[in-house]
Amino acid sequence: MCGICGIFHRDRARRVERDTLAEMNQRIVHRGPDDDGFFVEANVGLAMRRLSIIDIQTGHQPISNEDENLWIVYNGELYNHRDLRKDLEARGHRYRTKSDTETIVHLFEEYGRDCVKYLRGMYAFAIWDRRKRELFIARDRLGIKPLYYWYDGKILLFGSEIKAILAHPEVNAEFNRGTLAEYLAFGYIPEAETMYVGIKKLLPGHTLELGESGELKITQYWDLTVQADDGSQPRQHYVDRYRGLLEECVSSHLMSDVPLGVFLSGGLDSSAVAALTTKIRREPIETFAVGYGEEAFSELPFARMVAKHIGSKHHEVRLSREEFFQTLPRLIWHEDEPIVWPSSVSLYFVARLARERVTVVLTGEGSDETLAGYTRYAWTLKNSRMDQAYRMLVPEFGRTLVRRGIYAGPLSGAMHRKLEHTFLVRDGASWPSFYFDNFYSAFSGVEQEGLLTAEAKAMCGDAYAGSMNYWNGSSGDMLHRMLYTDIKTYLVELLMKQDQMSMAASIESRVPFLDHELVEFTASIPARYETKGLAGKFILKSAVEDFLPREVAYRQKMGFPTPWAYWLAGPQLDQLEQLLLAPRTRERGYFHSEGVQRLFAEHRAGSRDHGNRIWRLLNLELWERVCLEGDPVGEVAHSQGAAVAR
């Protein structure tokens, strides 16, 4: 596990400055505090930071092939590298190390760009081909490992984190304002754009190739194109097959030459991983959990129950309100973009706790998006069926009157919120309204109209274009289309959060639920076996119910609760309003001050819950200050984080 970065000049006469490359590499030192490495030759430079996990003694990077015509820097883990090595050695390839990194080099020798089709794991890597004078970059199928790049037609820069690219003197940290509408809606940017001008993501399942000719070639090598089975197999067939594959994936993810543990929230997913890890290792494992001082927002009792059940060596950390706010600016710096979910902060704290004892952790990420674990999936299926009948029975003008009546009526806040999620308010003819605004958007398109200034509206793109591209490109029944869209958008952001927050604490996190062969199998499971009522993941629940307490396997999903709403009921709401209406904030010209004031007034009065919207605006402002304007993180933490924590 490590971080990588690099520079490639199209002009062979323009040499890479090693000091510049070293500065880029230094920006991501937290990703690999154990070692660094460089390959600099004329117009190309590769660098890496290493967190030593596999082949600690001889796994130093960059690594080359036998004749040193191929050089690689690599971030990730290959869980099938031993099997690949046997085959490659049989074909005549000679290894100098025991690392999985070298396996990729020999695969590239053997198969060229098709080498990625043989890889099973998480990875982002760059290979320099001396003979062809070409750079080849790849990212894993699901996007577990990040990779960003900047290309102006003359220079290509790349890195595991955006901050490495921003360290280059030719790149300015400038807001890509066309992404503002998407950010306000989702909190993240689907597809290749980032919130920085000129900096893009290499999308999951894609490769990038660039030679001195200057043609940038990006190719998709994998997509989740598996169709659901016809339903002729009984449900138990999928349960048994899933159980077998999951055990195989957890076992492969235990590969490590350093201590390893499990993040344990007490929910189904992490509990299943912890229990299987214990079963496979046949010894007590280390488990780690995080909670808050506010007991009502803590899942620690459930984590303790599971830890006791499996006999793990369990460790906990509690996060205070003051720590939350004071740490937020630094974590925004680590994430390079505004933080989407408050749970990122708690993830960092549990990663920091784990780093005291282990270097690698397994997590439960990915089960919800592949096995329909969120309530929104089953709710949308039911909502859609009711909407079809409603639209047949009630004419459009009648539906409009009902919708207006609900918005204007004297309903309580709780009842209003419930009705907002139903077909009575949502427009069934518009998927962005019916689904995205219903479950994802902090600010819907209509709400943005009243918040954004004319200048901001003029610079904004379509808030839903990126997500709709995936929805429109999906196929099959509605459930599998929703899962596909989430895997391509929402899950990619979750994985970025998982990577950046764990690497901020210099710890590697692994996600066995997202082994691509397991994900492909889940895509084949018929929709009728996935959900029951408004609950999902019944394949997983059935697969693990024999080794987990029933109250864990079948308890209602909580997500990872944060006391954000509770904190906003106190005096910190006034502090946040002052921050978001400060002269410096208003001068950006994005939002009508009256719109921001109305937001806080309605939240304070309890007529509407704007907690998610306030979080979105707060993170945007802190990101502007820390990542674009270069305010020292410590100063922002003191002047802003400490202020709202009072």
C-alpha cells in the first residue's frame, strides 16, 4: 500500500526536475511513511511513498522487469498474485522480489494493456515503457484505489491524491465552478470531473495511455454487464454460492506480512467480515470501533456484542463534538474536496486508533450497494408501483394540487418529511425528482433556484447529468439499474472516503465485499431474492446467520449515525450561520444571503430539517479556505472549528 505520483513531458528535451517530483511525493507522505522511491529519466519521472505490507525486505519501488525496459509505481494489493506468479515463472519470467508489484510488470510484458484483465484486487499503477516511450496507467474495476491526472497537451501529471498534482508549479488550485450544482445536489462529482479546473479522475475500470505523440487514450476495460438470472434457481442456491465466495474473498484479503485487524461497527457487514476473519484465522483478532459521547448516536454496544461473540481483542474510541469540528478542516485537506458525509470524521478517528496496533484493516464497505442494503431501493420499488396507479387514476392537475397542498399545508415537520419521500410529492415522470432528489440531493434543482445567484447559475452545469448518464446506460429491472448506478457513482465516493481517511492515519483498508468476482455474482441474483418489505441484503443475512447473533444479522440498518442534528440544536447553529454569512463567504457570489438566512431560520424554527444542507455549505466554505486559498489548516481549525465547537 502506498501513494504514487508522476510527471511526463511530451517533449523529450524537457527534463523532469527531481526536486519538483520530490515535492509532489512529499505531499502524500502520510500514505507511505516507511519508504520512498524515484525513477527519473529525461522527460519522465515516477515516484512513490510506501507503507510496507507485503515483501517488506525486497519490495522497494519503483520496480523494473529483467532488462529494465519497464518501470512501475503501484498502489494496492493483488490477492491472486501468487497464482499469477506461478504461471508467469512457467512462461520464463524471472522474479527478483516476492512482491505483487513485480507480478504486474511481468504481466505487462506478457499481455501488454490486457494485463489488467488478469488482476484480482485493488490497484492504481503507472508503467513507463522505455522502448515505446509510453506511459500506461490503470485503476481497479470498482475504484477502490484513487488516481487523478492533469494534462494540458504538453505535460501529464498524476497522483493518488489531488494535492500531489497541486504541488507542481504549473497547476493552480482553481474551483471548477461548473461542478457547483452537482456538489450542492450530491456532495460529489460523478464521472471524471473533479472540483478543480483541469484535474480529472481516472474512472474505475479504465486505463490511460500517453506517448510522446501526445494522443491521450483512455479505455474502459471492465463494466458490470452481468444480467440477473431468470429466477429458475431456488433462493438457497444464491445463498450458498454467496457464502462460499465471501469466505474465499475474506481469506484472500488476509494476505499480509504485518498485523491486521477489522473495523467493527456492530452492523451486519463489518460483523460478517470480523466473524469470517476469526473463523479463518482460528485465533482472536483485533477489532476497532468508534462512537460519540452522545450514547444515542453510538453503535458501540452492538460492536461490543459482536466482539464478545467472536472473542476478539476489542478497542474503542469516543469522538467529542470539539474534536469533530477541530479536525474537520484537516480532513478536508486530506480528502482534497469537501467532505460528503460526517461519518468521514469518525472513520479517521477509528483508523487512527487501529494504527496503534495494526497496519491493515478489513472493512464492510460495498455490501449495501451490491446487495440492495439501503432502504431507498425497496422504497423506490414500492413507490414506483404506487405512482403508476396514482398517475392512471388522478389527472395531472389533481396531482399538482395535492403536491402544492402538502408543501403549503399545516403538517408537522416529521409528517412533511415522510410525505416528501412519496409519490404524492415526487414526480414519477422525472427520475431525478423521483429518485435522486428523494434520497441523495441536499439541494434539489428547485431549491438551488432560490439559493444560487444569477452569476452562479450561469456557471453551473446540469446537476444530474453525470448520474443520469449511468442510469440511462443501465439495463435490466429497476432494482439492478439502481444498484448499477450507485456502484458507478455513490460507491466510488464512499471508497474514496474510505481510502483517504484510512491513509490519513497511514493504515491500509481492504474491502472483501468488493472483490470483482463476488460483485459480478451479486449482479446475477434475481431481484425478488434481494429485498423483503423495506429491508435488503437478505442473501447476506441468510448466508451468515449461522455464525452471528440473530439480533445482529437481522437488526434494522442504522448506517453510521452522527450527532449532527443534535449539535445543530445548540448554540453552534448561530456560529455556523455567522461563518456562512461572513463577508469573505458572501464575496464569493455563489448564494443569495437571504436564501442562506431563510435556511437557518426554518431549521431553527423546526419547520424544515436543513441539517444536510448546512453541512454541505459548511464543507464548501472550509474547502475554499483550506484547499483553494491556502489558509493554514491549523488557523482554520482554530478560528472556525473551535468557534463552532463552543
